[in-house]
Amino acid sequence: MKRMTVVLAAILLLVFAGPTTARPEVATTSLLPAAEGNPPATGFDRAGSDPRAIEIADEVMLAMGGRGAWDSTQHLRWRFFGRRLHVWNKQTGDIRIEGIDRDDGENWVVLMNLYTKQGRAWKAGQELTDGQELADMLDRGEAAWINDSYWMFMPYKLKDSGVTLRHAGEGVFADGQPADVLELTFKNVGRTPENKYRVYVSRDRRLVEQWDFFADAADSEPQFSTPWSNWQRFGSILLSDGRGDSRHTDLAVFDSLPESVYRDPSPVDWSSMR
């Protein structure tokens, strides 16, 4: 399989392999009832989106557990390809990110709120109090979260603000199975609005099992194609951790977590969490 390296503002330097032939071992029904109760985010380009594409997006949401289950999910944890650890309070917007600086090998922790953009940061165990240093680290943390969360939760964001959703017809996976293909473009949203994605939805499970990335919406060929595999249930929702040769780890959904997870930079004793 061809390996590709992509450097982007919101997609950091990583190496991925192309699609595998593995199929998710979840959901056995080939026909799902019409999806209901999945309103688009404010700013979703409904007028520019295809009705069929919207219908498929609603079927994807239903297959993953439904909009109600997604909206009521409280806390999510994952480690982005074995590197940055994220903890997200989905209800309040509080996040915790732990990483290691590639330049100097020092640990860093960002605790902030996605809505207020306010927070605190530490590097090598020392809190950053200089205004510019802190601002830069908070911006770094937010950028990492934007990138990493899209690689984790994209199928839940098909009807996000600024998204135009089109049905690009039928495609096939690496194993020859048919797929419905959705095309996502963006209007004045995010850090890289010029990007384009093609998302492949399985005909039987109605789950996203592959995506193609285009750095520019005008490009005819993707810069990379990556599978979404190993869908598993966490709490009331389904999540996928497989991305070809790379994999997210430490996935978990929590009904509650102590406030210290989002306020205290000290290492969290995850063994005590349920």
C-alpha cells in the first residue's frame, strides 16, 4: 500500500497507509429505519446540500447510536495515534490534552475551555505564566484538538456548521464492496476551509469505513485515503479506532469524571475511574 505524508495547518505531520480489507464487526441489519431527530448545526449549508446526502448522513448517525446518544454523551477520552491524550467534557467544552514536544522531548499539559478559549498550560511541570507563551500553548492545544477530534469523531460531524454535503454517487472499498460516497466541502469555517473530504459509507452497516482527503476542493485526486475500521461500542455510541497502519488508543466514555481532570495537571489515576 502506498504511504503518504501530509503537512497541513490542521492536519499535522503523519504517515498513513491506504485502505485495508478488514470490515467492522458491528451492526448486522442491512436496512435501517428512516433517521429522525438529527437536526443540522446552525450554519449547515442545507440549501447547497443534496437531500440524498443529508438522508445518508442521518442514517450514519442512527447506525452509530443516534443523535440522542451522541448529544447525551458526557466525557470522552482517546489518545491520538499513540501520541496526544485527550479528555473532552462534551457538555461544558472543557478539555485536557497531554503531549510531548517533538523538539525538546518535554511533556506539556493544556487545560482549557473550547468556548471561552481560556485556560492554563504547563511544560516540563512548570506552569506557563508569560502572556504570549501561554497564548501560544493554548493555541497549540486548540489546534491539536481540532485536528485530532476530527480524526476521531468526523462521522458525527457530517452536518456541522459550514459544511456543504453532496452525494458523489457509488464507490467501492478495497474489498470490492459497494459504498455510498459523500463529499464534504466547507464555507468560512475551521482553520483549513479549502479542504475537501470524500466519505465512504457501507451499504449494509451504514457506517463510515473510509475517507479521502483533498488539500484543495479543486483537486481531482486525494492526497491520501484512509480506512475507518474496528467500530466498537463505548457507552451508548460507536467509535472507530483503526486508520490503516495507525490506530487511536485509550478510548473510553465516562458518565462522570472528577473536576480535577480538567483543573489539575497532575497525572490522572485512570484505574480508579469507572
